[in-house]
Amino acid sequence: MSVSAENSTQKSAFRRLAPSRQFIRYVLVGGWNTAFSYGSFALLTAALDKVIPYSYMVASAISSLLSITVSFLGYKWFVFKTKGNYLSEWLRCLMVYSGSIALGFVLLPVLVFLIRHYTVYQRQAPYIAGALLPVMTVAVGFFGHKHISFRQPRA
């Protein structure tokens, strides 16, 4: 085998094993989305803490809708690069996230209770629980967005 054929084979193998550029963009936008989502959740929780009991639940609902919209725009413009169809894609994006939102509403109070019960972090419990929840949705979200939210019609 010639040196150039061997190099070509190695490059081909690397391309198959390496994450796609689209997935790398997804991870980068996802990192921003996670920081934005958690930041908005934490700020809303702190702002509502003295006003509303269980403020972390209200903060979770509001920050979820806000964060979904921000992530939708990031995925649309930078990851999947689709044109038009804003409303239908946003609704499909909301559909992809709805399972995570529902799971979050169930798990958030459970996690807050467990953290308060088994640790010394009473006031910090909602923030810790809120930081743990997004970790569960990253990989599932990529495939949901790729195949549902931003699917391209076959030509």
C-alpha cells in the first residue's frame, strides 16, 4: 500500500470515529444553553424566594420556556442551520424538550428533598438540584433535535 493510500485510509477512519462538526457545534451551543438555563433558573429562584413558596418550581417553569427559546435559536442558526419554519420548528423543539420538562418537574422536588434530608445544604438544595437535572438530557436532546425539531425534508 502506498503512503498516500495509507494516509487516506487513516483519515477516513478518523472521520468515522471523530464527532461530526454538527455534533461539535451542538455541544458548544449546548454548553451555552446549559449555562444560560441554569443562570436564569438560579436568578429567578433567588428573586422569587421571598415572594413565593417553592419558588424553585415557578422559576423552573419560567426559565424552561425562556431557555427552550434561546436554545432553539442557537440550534437553528448555528447547529442545524435551517431556514424559515420558525413556528413549526419551535413547536417541535418544545415537543422534544417537553419530556425533559415533565421529568424535571417530577424530579426537582424529589432531589431538593433528598439533598435537604441527606446533606447540610438546606438553602442551596434547589440550586444543587437544578444543576443536576440538565446533565440527563444532553445526548437524548441531540438526536431529538436532529430527527424531530430540525429535520430536513428528503429531496
